[in-house]
Amino acid sequence: MARFAFFAVIRNPLAVLLYWHSVDLPVSRGLPARSRARRASDARGDCMERQLAILDWFCDRFARSLPPEWILRYEALVATGGRALGITVSWRAL
């Protein structure tokens, strides 16, 4: 962060959990790819508990590492057509 500005784009946690259940990735089974996130979820019981631990780990990292104005909400970006970034984006063109 000393050399580059980092931003986090976050999404409604329910939408994230629903997405995780729809893909064939380790996180869909409650297994994170990153070792620190893995340790956060290892002690948990079922898949949903592990996924919630992973989500909590990411949110905690964002909250501790980034100023609030660098945490962007996906739903706000979509609802404003990108104006939340100070630009106008045509989602149909993407």
C-alpha cells in the first residue's frame, strides 16, 4: 500500500454466499485459497460456518487495511451506473 492505492469492491454478503454456492471452486465447499483465510475457517464445522468465517476474514482485512472511502460497494456502482466512482459507465456496453 506504500506504492499503490488499493480499493476493495464489496458485495452484499448474501449475494456472495449465493454465488459461492453456484460455482465449482474451493470456496463453494468452504475451503479458502489463501492460507490465512484457511486458518480462520479450519476450526469451523459445516460448510456454511466455514464460508462465513472466510467472509468475516475478508471483511476484517478490508476494514483494518483500507480507509472507508476506498471500500466500494458493488450494488452502489451498479445502481448509479458507475457514478459512484465519479464516472458514467454503460453497463450494456460491457
